[in-house]
Amino acid sequence: MKKLSWFNKVVYGFNIMLILLTIIAYVLPFLAPKAFPLLSVLTLILPLFLLLNALFFIYWLLQLKRQLIFSGIILLLGITFINKFYKFSSNEVKTEEKDFTVMSYNVRLFNLFEWIEDDTVGDQILSFVNEKNPDILCVQEYSENANIDLRVYKYKAVFMEGNKIKTGQAIFSKFPIFNQGNLQIKDIGNNITFADIKKGKDTIRVYNIHLQSIKISPDVNEISEHVETINKNKSQQVFTRIRDAFKKQEQQAEVLVNHRKECNYPIIIAGDMNNSAFSYVYRSIKGNLNDCFEEAGKGFGQTYKFKYYPARIDYIFADKRMKVKSFTNFSEFQNSDHFPVMARVSFVE
């Protein structure tokens, strides 16, 4: 430290602060948000911490300074997190007749309230679904008021609420559904639904999740303006809203985890988690299931239209008794604030 210039001492100070924040972010997936609600927000920006640590590592490396060791160790410890954010290669396996596909899509009410200035959005979504032709389709923010015809699916489990405009979730299946349910928690927005599906001799339980929203705009500029307004009014801060949402998500995750313990069928969980892959909620819900993106995805796996940041908050998890053969996030299809995701899986023989 004595051999560092005054500028490098300042840089090193920021480097140490970043390392401490990164360590906290590494630990947070193992700690319930209700115990450390405000700190849990750090899990949303862990990829940024990893990037900054890499820049500090390069900075010290170019100067041949031993301070690079600390950032280097942090990056090595974070290797397991990188695959949750970016996949360098896809492990796709050839398709077989026994395979089946699962799609998850938050359709934003099929643009019922015209957030996008295009009155054909609903029809475009329908055409996309028909083209990809998933065997099981999990829809979040579903509404029959949009009059989107999904009669190609013989079986469905639909749960909606509301007065004039009913909204909710739906599971559509080409295979028979013989049992279904809703795990709605009172006073918490969004919910979790499930359907038991018979595919030949096999039975699958599919959970369609839509956890409490943190209600952040996909436009960074709008967020900045909103924060300024909040500061002026001295009312609710963005961090407080996120913290409260994380608490509610934790409750929803607990209900799901307890419910699936009673199920002996192979499980698929699909939907909009409204949280990152570095969170306690993600870790709880994933459990011992496979994250299909980690198994067979490629690139950033972005599922939410957030400016300047490839956010992945929509997931498909598959039982260990299934093999994940491919995973696709359709980030080019921008007819909602979320992008559809689809996995091809098969039962392990």
C-alpha cells in the first residue's frame, strides 16, 4: 500500500468497497430477504459487480500490482454465478419423437390496453405461439378479454380474477389435464397455478408462476425521473418498494416449495419470477431442479425488455428425471415487455 501513488490508493479504496459488496451479494442467495430486506436489492446488480471487479483486475494487471489478487479471487469465487447470467455455448441434443416442449410467456394481456401502438399485437402473439407450437404453454398476465383464440389446445387450466377485465394465468396443454389448482396468497399480487398432466404413461406437474412484481419500468430514463419525483415528495423510495416485493416473493416461494414437497410426479416450473438468478427466491424455487437456460441455453438469456441490461427474470426449471435438450429465449420477438422462452425436454429412460 505504501508503494501506491495517492491516485492508486483512492482506486484501491473503491476496489475494496466493491469487493465487500460483491461478497455480500454472493452470500445473499442463502439468506431470506425478510432477514436482510434492503441488502437483498444487491442481488439485482451482481453482474455489474462482477464486471467492475474484472475491470479492477485488468487495471492492476496492467500495472503489475499485487492488488489484482483480491479482484482475481472474487472473480474465481463468482464463476458459478457467471453461467446463470451468460452461457458461452449451447448443449443442444438432437430431437426425438419422445421429446415435448414447454413455453412460458408473459403476454402483458395481449396488449389489451395498447401499451404498444399496434392493434395487431395480440394476433402476432397468437401467430408466434402457433408457429412454435409448444406442447405445454404457460401464460402469465392472461386475459380472455383480448379474444385470442387458443383452441388448438384441447386442455387448459385457467385462473383469473377481476370484475370488468379478468386477468390471471393459464396453462394450455396438448396432453390431458386431470388435476389443477391455484396457490393464490391473500393480499399479494400475482399468483402460482399448477396442472397435473398425463403424457402417455408419464405424469407431469407443471407450475405456472408469476411472483410479486417489483414494478420497475423497463426504461432507465423513466426510473431516474421517478426516483427524482419520489425524493421530492419524500414518500416511497424505489429500494423500499423492491424490498417489500422481495418479502412477498419469499412468501410465495415458501408456499410453492411446501406444495411441491407433497408431489411425487416429475415437476416443471415455468414463468415470470420477477427476480434475478442470483436471488434467494430463485435458489428456493429452483431447489434440485435444472435451470433449462443453464443446461442448454446460449448468450445472455435475456427475457425482459430492460434498456442497457440483459435481465433474465423468466425461467423454466425441469425435474432431474428429465433431460433438457434445448432452450431458447426469443428476444427478437418484442410484442410484450417480456420475451417468450421455450425448452425441449424428455424423460430420462
